[in-house]
Amino acid sequence: MENSTDQVSPLFEDNHGASGREPPSLLRTRSLRRGKKSVPLGAIPGVVIFGGLALFIISVGFSTFFLVKDVLLKPGASARWSYQIGGLISSITVTQGIVYVGSTNVRAENGTFAAFDAQLGTKKWSYQTAGESDFAPTIVNGMVYVTDISGNVYALDARTGRERWSYATGEGAVSSPVVANGIVYVNDGNLYALDAQSGQEKWADRSGGYVLQPPVVINSTIYVGSYHDHMLHALDAGTGRKKWFSQAGTFITAPPVVANDTVYVSTYGGTVYALDAGTGQEKWSYATESVNPPSPTVVNGTVYADSDHGQVLYALDAGTGRKKWSYATGGGSVSSPTVVNSIVYTSTNNVYTNSNNSSVYALDAKTGREEWSYVRGSAVFLPPTVVNGTVYLGSNNGNGMVYALDAETGREEWSYATESGIPISPIVANGIVYVGTLDGNVYAIQGGSR
């Protein structure tokens, strides 16, 4: 696949995917444009490169001008490898030098999990599930635990892909598995606890009505929301016994977040609740302008709650629920904000607005002041991935663009077109960006050096 390229200036062009958003003193220039041809810098008369600077000698009539510019010689992104699995890519997990990829095939009504060498892209094994697989696997202690929408749970050998055991819940779609203390917990509206080695059922709560989300397991307690009774339930992780339940007013839209002995949960209609993790007693609540909000993000004593229809990001005191600040993003968000190095990164899309643009914002975590924003056409951005000073974005429409932005400035470092929508956020490991597409391809993208 080819990188997207943008013209940097009327005089210079970058053949390696530069965005042209940087100021003139930081031109990312590899070539001088002569008419319709690009000639490498330093290969034409009047251009001298030394110490990262370029000296341009320009003659106009009888006058000669000298211009010195910083030149950042950064190559663009390229695919280190790619592989066509088929279906649409539903999950990517990278661990110990192996890329585990999940794909769901709607026509065949099944799913595929495959393992690849992270550096070379060579396929190690693949396994087909009986039903479509829409959820990410969990990889623990040499085992890959996967589920499908036909009510099946599978345990696969991480090295060979051989099935160790399987379990049928008898119901429909099963959430991503959660593994803790040798037990696999899954949710298909009911809750199941399975022995991680044998698959034997330890206990099951078949009362029904649980929101189809991965259960949250903290220490010896499972936290899960319910559609039927609009409550958050806390269960003993070892026995399945109910510890407590708390009325949320309406059903819970996203997995709860547990921090500092407090459970934070968002509900349909936009209210954020803070509950005592041990008793379920309400500590505070705050109504946001949202309908179907994502999970809040809790960092350093602050709850960051994004909204979809409300187009506002809220920062609330984690102890009291008092609003510290809010920021109008102008677009709905369907993902939790990301907080790294005291900066809040949030992405918006045009699903809930009349705007033709989607944006990414970087805000000061303490004050809400905008550090930078990035707007890109009609892209529908997925939740950003922030690693080692770079923000990685995937777009699930159009050409399936992958963008790398400088986390401090928002300047575009590179972009890459996969030519199909990207349904999941980029995964970054050891300097390689892994993305999957709606047409069943997985890419390992090597970006330019920083």
C-alpha cells in the first residue's frame, strides 16, 4: 500500500507522508520541486545540507539570496508486513513477540483466530470458532481464551493453537473473557466462572439480564451492570454469591471503573455514579449531557467523563463529584478519554453532529485548557492510542487512514492508507503499529524515526 502524501509548501514537497502542518522553521523536506518532478535535496546546484540545516542559494535576476532552513529528514510510514485473513478484523493483541488476531466472518457465520510472528508476519497457527467472534481474547499463562457469539468459550494453546478445552453456555454472544486467580469469567447475560486449566464450571449465575460486557474483577469481587433491574451488582468472585447491589436509575452502558475503593459507573442518560466498592452505598452522582456514555477514566483524583450527544468532556473531583472543568468538543464521543503525562486525549466523530469533520483534542488534565486539536475531513476516529510521545489514530471510514501525531504539539508525523476502514484502535508494540481492517487485512506499519 502507498502512503498518503501532502504538499508541504509551494516550493518544497515531502514524498514521505508529511502533513505540512509544521511551521516553516521545521519543514520536513526531502526534495525540491521543479515543475512536476521531485529532485533530492543536495543533488541540485544551490542546495547544501549540513548539520540538519539546508542552505538554499537562490538567484533572481542579478541578485542572489541565501536562505537557511531546518530540515527534518524523516522517512514516512511503510508496511513491514500484511496478511489477508478474511472477514473483518475484530481484535489484535500483541504479547511476547506474537500478534494474535481475531476475525469475524458474517457470511460464513464463524470466526478465525490466528497467531503471527510480530516482526516477520509469518503465520504460526489459526483456529476457527463455531460462531462469529466479535470480542478480544485474553492471553494468560500460555493460554489464549476466546469466545464467539454462539455461546462458546475456547481455551487454546498460545504456542500451537491447539484446543485445550471448550465450554458452551447455551446462550448467545459471550463477552471477552476475564482471567483472575486461575478462573475464567465470561458474561452472556448470565455470569460463568470456569477453571482456567480444565474449563470445568465452578459456578454460574443464571439470573439473566446482565449487560453484555466483560465483568470487572477486582481482588475477590466481580462488578457487573444489569439491564433488567437497572442495578450494579457486586458478586463474590469465588462463589458467585451476591455481596450487594445498587440502584442506578437506568441501565449501565459501559463497564464500571474501580479506583481507591470506589466504583465509578456511567448510565444511560448520562449520569455518573460513585459507589463505595465494599457496600455499594452512593457517594455522589453527577448528570452529564450524554445519552449512551462510555466508561469514565479515573486518574490522579479526577474522573474524566466524555459524552456522545452532549459533546462535552467533564472533569469531576473523584472524591466529591464537584465539577473541576468542562470542555465543549463540538462532537460526540463513543470512547473513554485517555490520560497520559497530565494530558487528556479525546476523540470525537460526526455520528451525532452535522459536522463533516472529526477531531482529536489534547487538554491540560488540571485546567481543561486546550493544548492542541487535530481535525481531519470526514474521518471517524477511533479511541487514540498514546505511546512514547506519539498519538496514533485509526479511521473506520474512507481509506482507513492511520495517523501518527506528536503528543506535545499535535503535528502530524506520518500517515498511512490501508484502503479499508479500521474498526479497532491501533496497537503499538516495539515501535510497530498494528491495525486491522474491515476487509480482513492486518498490517504491521513501521513509522518514521522520531
